[in-house]
Amino acid sequence: MKLIPLFLLVGVFAGTGLAETFSPKAYSPKLVKKAEAGNAKAQFDLGICFFHGNGVTQDYKEGIKWLTKSAEQGDAEAQHELGQSYSGGHGEGVPEDYKEAVKWYTKAAEQGDAIAAYNLGVFYAQGDGVTQDMKEAMKWFMKSVEKGDVDMQRDLGALYYKGKFVTQDYKEAVKWWTKSAQQGNKDAQYNLGLCYEKGEGVTQDYKEAMKWITKAATETGPPNSEPGFAPAQTFLGWCYVNGTRVSKDDKLAIVWFEKAAEQGYPKATEALEKLKSK
């Protein structure tokens, strides 16, 4: 099963699926001893060590063994990792088994794991490992955003915008992108800006569109430093090239194109070369 992308952005795509991130502990005799004594957290850490070859020879089967021991004791991280593994997330050595994936994602989601809840919604929406059930899918999608996670809000907005698993609804897309954008998510800020630009789900408002697109394009300083969103920077570059919503200014266009190109965004690089060759 291929989980839907982490980002289903308007005009942009990125990501390969929703997965949890963590910093695993290194393999050690002390860790093995704790795991063998039944410590669920140690069993989880040991399983991850085997999965990633962190201080020990990589061994997916041994990893599954220890993660299962941890998950059976109720460790939500282990349950999540098993769900990801049985979804096909760990390559050779881990059998793809959607029913097992659903089983473990459900246990993790019931403990409040937002990513597990989102992925579980995907299984129900696609009918993988369970009978297809859109009502159940939406239940889990909504649980994934209950805690106000900005990424989940962004993704739910994308589902409504694209009509993926749900009836296409631009107003609902705008609702969730607004919640995410107000918390600083640049992907959501850009998508919200485009909705105002096109008048999709909201009254067309070019001033509001430029406000959100500019926020997305602008770097965020400490403590949570983040570069500007390259597609938004490229959008602004073209605005200055064409004099759309702003005064025509090739120098400012180059500034925005360069910011995006520095992040490896090919459309910005192409635009920059074209502008400089004029």
C-alpha cells in the first residue's frame, strides 16, 4: 500500500507518506538487558536499533520481534512503528500485511497518535486491510486534527481541496488551511493565498492572497527558523516580473527567484535564467 503523500499541496507535491520521526538510542548490552527484563521502552529502542543498524547489524526480523514485545505491552510508539512496517514501510524482511498494519495503527491511534489516526483513515478510505468505510475514514482523519496539529490541519485541507477520500469542498479546505496557516505552516499559508487569488472557497481578495503568499515566502527567524516556501517565492518573483498585484520590478523578481533557486526549486532556476538572459 502506498500511503497518500504527506503534502497534497495546490500545484505542488512532496513527501512519500506519514511516518513518525524519533532519535533512537544506540545498541548496548545495557539496553539489551533492560529489554530482556521486559522494559517496554527498551524493547522499542532495541527494535529500532535493529531496524536501522544502529550499533548492531541491521536485522528487520529481530526488529519486529522487539517492537512486537513492546507494542503488546501498550507502547504507542512501537504500535505506530509496527503499523508503518506492515504497511510496507521497511522494505525486505518485513512482510506487507495490511490487516496487521490496521491492527497496530488502531491501537496507536486510540492512544492519541495523530499520525497513526491519519494513516488509519487512509486504510479505511482505500479499503486496504479493512472493508472500505468512508465514515470510519473521516472519523480517524478528524481525530488526527483534534489536537491542533498544524501539519494534520494542512493535510485535511488538502484532502478537501483535491476531493481525495471526501467530497471536494473548497470552503472546508480554506477552513483547515486557515487554522494551519495561522499557526505558521508555510505550505498552508501558500495554499490559502492561492485560494484567495482564485476565489476558491472564499470571496476573491487579491490583497489577502498577497498577504498569505508573502508570509509563506518569507523566512522565519529564531527560535523556529525556517526558510521561505520556494513555490511562494517563485510566485512572488513572477508577480514582480509581470507587474501583477505589485509594481513591475525585475530586481525584486530576481531576489525572490534566487531565494527559491537556492533551495533547489527547478521552476525558480528556470525563471531566473530566463530573466537574466533578457
